[in-house]
Amino acid sequence: MESEAPPAPEDTTDFAPEPQDFPAQQIVPVEFIIDSHRINAEIRHPGAPRRLVDYLNAIDGARISLHKCVVGNGDDPEAVGRFDDAQIHRNAIIIAIPRGNITFSAGTLEIVSKRPFPAVLVVPGYDVSGNIYMVPEVDPTNTPLIGNHHFIPMTDATITPAGDPGRAWREGLVVVNMTRALLYLPK
């Protein structure tokens, strides 16, 4: 007969809960649209899960390390090829699109209460229309978005290639590099 384990102690004053268990590395599948190519890759970062926009805004340098890259163009999604590792200049990114098993709802955009405002962002090669999010008290027509060095999320986005509206497509969430934005059109 096996002996039973001793009962758990009743006094828990010295008990410290375990820190939240996160994998040592978060893997975020993403598609980047740059001037002439599209890149599907993984971003890997340590620590707690974070939104793609938060990751891109927190980068302390000019480059981002990518893994499992597929580099192509509009006609051939694998024109350049497949690569285990690569680097991309942060400001080469025009649009970032989260890919893979990512759950998103408009309520997860920010801890600060924000509301959607319809807008169009014109970036090199594309018009991106959808909802941007701002605090309710702000006037979207007077908010200085152009020229800042941040990425912003847009929901219910339609990405339209310049001069080719027949190739437009919809995405639930995109992240736009405001350094690359040429024109901001609040609706």
C-alpha cells in the first residue's frame, strides 16, 4: 500500500504565486507590404504576448529580425524565395497584417477608451480605408497623424492598390506605418 502525500499546509503566508507562464518566445506570423514586395514571416520576441502594433512601436532600432520568410511580389508570392532568417528596416514597412491564429476584437485595441473614426490613409502604392481609433474628445479632422513615427491599427480595412481598384481586398485588422503615410483623409 502506497502512502498518501502529506496534506497541503493551511498557512499560505509564505506562498508566492508562480509568475504567469508564457513561452520563452512569442511567435507572431505577419505579412509586410513594402514598396515593391510582400513578405510573409514570423517575428519572435521574448515575454508576454503583445499586439503587433505595440511590438512595432516598441522597437528600439531601425531593424526587425524576421524568421521563416517568404519574399515575393504582386505577381509571384515566392519571386525572391524562402529564407530562414532576414532583417527588414522598420521604415520599409508600409502595411503590416497579422496572420495566423490571432484573436482580435475592437475592444482589445487599447486600455484607454477610444472610439472608431472612418478614414483613408494614402501610402505609397495603396489607399487604406477603415477605422482608426482615437479618444472620444478628439476632433479627427485636426489630429496630427501625418509625420509621426508610430504605427497605428485600422480595423475593417480595405486595401486598394493605386490605379487598380479591381484588386482591392479586405482585412479585419492592419497596422499602418505613419512615417510612410502620404495623406490622411478623415471621413
